[in-house]
Amino acid sequence: MAEPDKPIQVILDVATPSQAAELKAAWKEILSGQRIRLNIAAEDTTEIMERAMIGLQVIVKAVEEHPGTGQSRRLVRFLAGVYNGNDFPFDLTDLRALDTELANACIDYLNYDRLAKAEVHSHLIDGGKQMQWFISQHAILPRVHLSYDDAHEARLYALGDHSGREPYALMKDALENLLSSYETKMFGALAATQESPDGDHPLVHARYLKEDGTTPLCGASDGPWNTRLFDFRRLTCHECRAIVLNPDTSTEA
């Protein structure tokens, strides 16, 4: 006759009361043969996904029905951040500026996204194309990356400490000098010699230096003009400013 199994005593050390409670619950499941917690977890995951899909529908509907609004732009920035947070970082404080329904929709989707089940664009009707369209239509630009190998960020902050200036102020000065240097090689300016029809000061247009230099980017005909050096901050023609910032809007052939 086989001897009965001898009792085995197991002693486990845990760091917190919550870990002790989790271990106790798991041990009860082992003894009872019922996987209650796994079933509950599966149900929770299903509910999280359902809420997320509803939330995503609310977000997409708001973006499509109210393009160009501040809320629409914030929603696209949220989607872009979930899509590619490295290029499109999202400031979570922007959720405060959204309506309660929209903010909750974002939170519901974010709760699902942490499970890493699928990328957000896979839940859109047109997938990645629709996501890219949202991003381009709302002029959401990828952030400029500093080089890790060249220690750009570390050098910038170190220079700020050495000089007693804010790193952002140093970068702003450097970017303004860089942009002005390249812009003046590409663009010139045309200042109208007559006042505009509405009585405002004469408009200052932008022009391409590679062209004949007599036509504003916007194609305006409020000449004759005087040529000037290019300075983006002094452009008063809104159409020319838009073309400088977004070449796709150019009226040039």
C-alpha cells in the first residue's frame, strides 16, 4: 500500500500587502481549480477594447465634422502621438482643453493602446493613409530630433549653464540665424509702392530669387514693387507667408 503524500510547506516572501493579497488569490485558484482571475481579466480586456473603439469613432467623427477647429487639431495631435509618439509627442495637458466627451474618448482609447494589441491606424477605415491625411490636413509637423551621437542636447544644456541663458533662448537664436541665412539665399521681398485698396500699408510679398524676381509668390498684381531683402517676420502678404511655410500651396506651375 502506497504511503500518503507528505504535506509540503512553501514559504514565500513578498514586499507589499497588495502582493500578498495577489498571491493569496492565486493560491486559492490553484486549490479550487478555477481560473477566476483570468476570466475576469479576459472580460476586462474585451470591455476595454469595446470602449476604445467607441472612443475612436467619437474622435474621428469630431475631426471629420469640425476640421480646422482647435479641438480637431488637438484630437489629431493625440492620434498622431499614439501613432508615432517619437515624431509627434502629445502634451497630455491638451486633454484639459477638450470637451468632456472627447477627453473621455481619448482616455478610453489610451487605456486600450497600453495593451499593445494593434496600432491605431489599423482601426481606421483607410488605415495609414487616413492617418497621414489627418496629420497633413492639420499641419502637424514631426518634431526636429537632436543628434544623440553628437550630444546636441547635452551640449545645449551645458552651454546654457555656462552662459547663464535658457537653453530654449539659445536654440531660438540659433534657429533664427540658420533660417534667415538659408531663406535669404532662396527668397527676396517685393514691397508694393501703393497702398492696398482697403487703405492699409502697402503689402510686402515674397519672391523666388531663382525666378525673374518680378512676381510675388502669391501671383498678386498690386505692383509696381520695390525689391527688398527677405525677412519672414516683415511679410505682410498672408498668402506669401503661407506659401513660404507650405510650398504645396504655391500657385507656381
